[in-house]
Amino acid sequence: MLCISRGPLSALQAYKQRMGWTFEWASSAESEFNFDLGVSPHMTELDPEARHNFTQPPGAEGHAGLSNFALLNGEVYHAYSCYSRGLEAFNAGYALLDRAPRGRNEDCPE
């Protein structure tokens, strides 16, 4: 597993050390990685076609995403990505809220 964030690597490493984490963590700050995977729109371009998760207008500068890549014969393949509700399995708090009387207390879509 490798986690990637847009922050500077020095800040990520300092936070990782403070938290006592041992997983690999890289920075995509100097690359197009987040933009290519649809988790960060180019907000400065004011692009009306920009999409988060390739489907919806972005609501912020960046969102969480989970991607899976495979290495085969020296080639890297993007095998899978999920965003938004697809990430809920990794956040136990949502599962608990879903069982509460008012759930997440979200507005229901029309």
C-alpha cells in the first residue's frame, strides 16, 4: 500500500512520524497525479468541464479517492478507482451513523 497526498513531502513525513505510522506515503505536489485521476480539479483554470470522479462538478480543491494499480511486465496499469460513497468501507464512523435514528442527518435528494 502506498498513500499519496498533494502536500509537501516534508509535511507528510513529519505528520507520519508524529502519528507513529509506518506505511509508505508519497507526495504528488509536483505532479499531475491527482488531476489525472479526477480527485483534484484545476481550480485556477475555471474549467466548466472539470469533474470530480469524472462525473460531477467539483465542490472543493480536492477529494479523497482510492485507486488500484497493477504492475505487469514493467508496465503500470490503472485497474480501479473509487470516490465519495465508494470509500465508505474505509470509514467505520459512517457505518455507525447509518444505524442511528437520524442516520447521517443528510438532506434527502428530491
